[in-house]
Amino acid sequence: MPLYVLFALVVIGCIDCHWLLSFALNALIVLFAIIVVYAMIGFVVCLDYLP
């Protein structure tokens, strides 16, 4: 296998890995935002039900 083929594979692998990493990070951020929103809604509802 020529060296430039190996280099191309490494570059593609890095791009793919980077894309996966950013995708995972975005998913975590979205999940965290959803949890925060639900917590705020729950807090407001609890305040509403308190005497």
C-alpha cells in the first residue's frame, strides 16, 4: 500500500471521527437543554400547586 493511500485513509478517519465527536457533543447539548427546560417547567408547575 503506498504511503499517500495510508495518509488519505488517516485523514478520512480523522474527519469521520471529528464529525462523530461533534455529533455526540451536539446530542449531549440538546439533551441537556431539554432536561433544563423540563426542570424549569416542573419547577413552575410545583410553584403553581403550592398553597
